[in-house]
Amino acid sequence: MHRFMPPIASLKEVPYPDAIQPKGIWASAHEPFTLANIQYGTGRAPLCEADRSPKAYPSMNPLKDSPRGERWTSLDKPTYGSINGIDYAATDELLIGVGRWPATSIREATTAAYHSFLGATKRLGYEHLLRVWQFFPGIHCEEDALERYQSFCLARHEALHSFGFNMRQNLPAASALGASGEDLCLIFIAGNGTMLALENPNQVSAFNYPPIYGPKSPSFSRAVRFKSPQHDLVFISGTASILGHESHAPEDTRRQCEITIDNLSTLLKTHHLKALWRWGEQAAFKIYLRRAEDQALVKACLNPWLHPSSPVIWLEADICRRDLLLEIEATLDLSGSSWHPTYT
């Protein structure tokens, strides 16, 4: 049995190295360009189609008092286009793309989606896959004698392997959540620069999970740090109440939240990044809850750990394991480059 981490109070903040002191918060004298618009929920009017930026509509409902949309921006003027069924916005250093595929068979949908966007990334000349979000219905239903999440992981592994990923150091940060609707909605970010995968010593790397979780392990890194001449970004994958490779505290929302905070804090501490509460506007968080009624409890649990100026979006979604009640992800901007999500 993997031992528990020390209590939250025992985690000491690691000094923030001078070499990576942030240049400023996400602000600029120039109005940033829109890279992509994402709107959460079902049954609402589509986003404005007047601009050419990619648009995605994940079928997950925002919770009480939460922003309902997400806008990615850049100070660099992007090029917009479509390729392989992917709508994208591209700058010299970063690429963001969105797509949607019918998910009657999640294995077939995942195979089609990954071949489409990995092929597009390669053709457009971006060397690193940094971050992927995937939302699809029936995540815990059965398909071909497997849970649909397991079928998704199998297809994702096969696709990444076929495109030359070594399935260790070069895997992206990722989140996979259950949604309503009928489609697989996928959003990704790729880049040209240097990429470093970050792991958590208190968790078995997802790509090393034992076969009890499915025929192929989940293919993602706990976090990814990306550096380029203009950017220094950290993408933190969906993080939950997992120690070693096992889920902990089933049906105990508060304890799951505490363990999730410990995992996020340990990841940051291990890689010499600022503690959670010090990021302010340089961090954007996304919190997924299986049960909407847990929002008040989780807010109270997180209150001492998230800076009041850090934007947060709350979404109701099925977590990838049945016994997990919440998942938290983050995007951190160390460079003040304005390449970030704004919640609306």
C-alpha cells in the first residue's frame, strides 16, 4: 500500500528561483488577439461566428456562479485555418486546435481524432504536443467488453505510438472527462521550443499504471513545462485523489480535495515552482465535480490554497474513475506572455 503524503500543513514552500521570476501578470498595453473560444454547457446559442478563431462547445454544465466560457489569447497575430477536420490558430511558437467526432464508438472516434490532429500538428510544423483536453459521453459505459475510458486509452496509446511518441518523456499534459451529447470534443495545444514533462513523486506516472486499469495505461504526463523565446508555460493535467496508482477516500469529498491539493502542491514543490497560493492572476484553474452539490464544500476546502485573483471555472463532469469525485487542472504563465485562458 502506498503511504499517504504528509498533512498539508507540513508542505513547505520552496523559494521561487530568480531565474524564472515572472515578468508580470497577464496584461498588456495592446489588445490581445483571440486564438480560440470555448463555451461550456448545453442548449445555448453558439458563439459569435464573426471572427475566424476556432470554437468548441464541450457539453458540460458550469456550476453555480462559475464562468461559462474560456477565451485563449495571444499578443502575436495568429494565422487561422482548417486542416484534417481541425480548426486552428497558429503563431510562430504555439498552435491551438479544436475538433469534434461522433462518439458512438469511442475507440473509433479517438483513433480518428488523434490521427487528424497529430497529422495536422506535423504538417503545420510544430514539434511538441503540450496539452490535450478530451470530453466524451458514457465514459463509464461498456464498449467491446471494456469501459469506454479504457477503450479511449487504448486508442490514444495506439495513435501516439504510431506517430513516434516514446510513451514516456514526450507525452502531453491531458484531461479526459465524461460529458453529455454524442460527440468526442477535443482541444489541443502544440508548440515549438523546449518541452519538459513533469511527474509527481507521490504518484505512479500514469503511463506506468498496472494492467488492472485497462489494456493500455493512460498516455499523459502529470504536467508539462514549455519554454520558447516568448513563453514559459506550465500545463498541469487533471489531478485527483490518487496516491501511487490507487484512488483514495471514496465518497469522502473533503479528503479527496485535500489529497488533490497535496498532489498539486507536491508537483509544484518538486519542480521548484511557486506554491499554489502565490500564483495569483498567473494561474488559471479548472475544477471538475462529479456531484454539483459538492461545490460549496470544495470551495471551502480550496479557499486557503488558491489566491483570490486566480480565475477558476467550475464544471459538472464524470471523472475518469468511478470512485473519484473531483479533478483539478491548471495553466500557469511564468512569462506574462498573455498566451492564456480568460474565463468569461
